[in-house]
Amino acid sequence: MTEKTKELPVQNDITVKQSRCRFCEAPLRHTFVDLGMSPLCESYVSASQLNQMEPFYPLHVQVCDHCYLVQLDEYVSPEHIFTEYAYFSSYADTWLEHCKNYTNLMVERFQLNGHSHVVEVASNDGYLLQYFVEKKIPALGIEPAANVAKVAIEKGVPTLVAFFGVACARSLATEGKQADLLLGNNVLAQVPDLNDFVAGMKILLKPQGVITIEFPHLMCLVAENQFDTIYHEHFSYFSFITAEKIFAAHGLTLFDVEELPTHGGSLRIYARHDHDSSKPISGRALQLKQRELDAGLTDMAYYAAFEEQVKETKRKLLEFLIQARRAGKTVVGYGAPGKGNTLLNYCGVRTDFLDYTVDRNPYKQGKFLPGTHIPIFDPDKILETKPDYILILPWNFKDEIMKQMAVIRDWGGQFVVPIPEVKVFR
């Protein structure tokens, strides 16, 4: 564990370590939500591993009363989690469309061309940079998972297999590879050393360059009860207010923000060097910051109320599944996302409630979900078994999935979405 901690003496000679905030190092004293013990959400289990020990770690999320960063202790190193990774971004069509639109927007807004340089941190399988490559704009991906980076390279996306931080940024800057556009989608949450990461972005950014970062918005997580987006791979959860503090500490100004529908409600923040006066702070950024203040995101009472919401969602999901099973109905899952594994493990849902799940990603097919050991099949399995209900685990793609699987209505099948609370779609 790399978190800074101090030891607190307690009775019976047991020593408890008190964590400190990964950004500001203030002591962490307040619980946001405690989801119990859970396995790593992307550690899918093969048939040969079913009888072996599986490690579980606490999913105890705390909030800093100094900078309001919501965070999870680093129980497992990023090297352990991300060196071989099961998540490939290119299996969600709506996400690819989102990335294509982003590329067009960036090229137009910042007049990128063949003389520009675009760098993506945590570039996965080239899902996004492929669109810059198509436009003949020089691009570089930085991706720590070798198995995923290999797919990007095969697509023609230049990719460096590495963890990003100050050392990586300095090396690239020395080689003349600073970025006009430096981006990271859904990576900030997965960084245990935030200060090293953001300081690296400062180094790699050209003097007039722009950073864009996308992450799930904490305010949406709370409002929509999206506790299943909490897992060990996500070390931190951000508001605009806290993100602004973190970037400001490293000489970077957030000058604009967009609110996006992706992943249940995300932010796309735009950052520049403090000295770059060519990009004034937008009205959108000022308005969002005020909305967060008005909603109470700098008041600890806002964070204290979340845990009871989570418990009630668990109760409602279990009530639905118990009633369906008692009525002789069959229930299966769609998808094997990280969020689904948090949901199923926290709620104690195994094959007693969910016969199996399916996923379009061949990497996951034939394996079993971590912790619950629910088997994962190809989506064609649904056509074979004709279940009464399909529980959509990646609920952020529910519209796409219901369109893909509309055939279930032919036999009276129905879709179920668990978040923010159980809802059945006929």
C-alpha cells in the first residue's frame, strides 16, 4: 500500500492505520460508503480457478473533509490490476460514436492538423485515437496493459506500453513529443498517485496546449445512486470543485467543462497552463462550480447521507429477484462490466438468483464473474434459453442493449435495470 498512513493505537494491542488523502494528505475520518469485501472487478475466473482461493479487499470509501476528494485506499498496486486487463473499449458502439464526435469537436475547436500532436493517456485498444489517425493527425497512445496495447498497435495506433506520470512525461518531452492535445478518458479515477499524474500532464503539455479529461461526475453518482461504479480499480471520485483544486496545485487552470451523458453522467474538463491567457474561463465552468456549491458538495452532510440510499437499493433489488424466483421466473444478466461485479457482490447475488450473464467481449466468454462465479456466455445463449428477465448490468448502455436484444420481447422477455433503483422495461 502506497497511501501515507499513521498508526493509531487501539485496545488489545491491535494497530489500525489511518489513511491520509491521496491529494492533500489530510487525515481521512469520514465514511462515504462501505460496500463490504469484494474481489477485483476485472479479475475474471477461469474454470480451472473455480476451486482456488480468491482474494477479496475492502470497498470502504472515505471522503476528505479538507479537499472533498472521495477515495478508496490502494489495496492492490496499479501494476497488479492493469498489466493484463480484461476491459476493451471498442465493444460498446455508443462509446465509439462518442469518441468519433469528440475527435471532430477537438479538431474543429482547436484547429488540429498534420502538424499537431495528440497524446492519449490510458489509450486502451486505440478506440479513440484511431479517429485522429484516420484524419492524418499524429497521435500517440500511452497504455499500461500490454495485451490491450497490442490491439491498438495492430489498428495502426502508435502506442507506448507504460504507466503515465512525471518520469514518463519527462522522457517524452525530452524526445520532443509534447502534446497540443493531451487527453484521458475515464483514467483519472484509476490513478493512485494523483499528484504525480497531473504533474506529468503539466510537463507533457505544450505552452498553448489543451488537456481534456473525462470522468464520472460525483454529483451524478450521488443523485442517481450509482454506487456500483465504485470498485478497486477506481481509487478516486471527483466533483468539479475537487478537480479544480488538484489541477490548480500543479499550475493548470480548468477553463471549460462539458456535462456528458456517458457512464451515467460525466464531466469533460478542459485545462491549460496558468499562464495561457488565450483561453478565458467559460461561463459553463463558473456555473457548474456554483451549482456544486449550492448542492452542498463542500458540506460533509452531503456525503454522510449516501450510504443509506445504497442500502435501500440493495434491498429493492433482492426483493425483486426473490419474488421473480418464487414465481418460477428465470433471470439472466447482460454484460460483465466492473460495475456489475460490485453490484452483485455487494448484494450477494450469485447463481441462486442469476443463471448466467452474457458479454460481447470474447475475452470474457467462457469465464466466470469474480466473487459470484456466475458463468459468462456469448449473447446467443439468451436466444437458446429464452429467459423471462434480463438484468442489464452496464445500465449506462441500456438503450443500446435493449435495441440489440429486442428479440426477447417475442417470447415475453423483459429488461431490468438496477440503478438508480429497480425498473422493469417491457
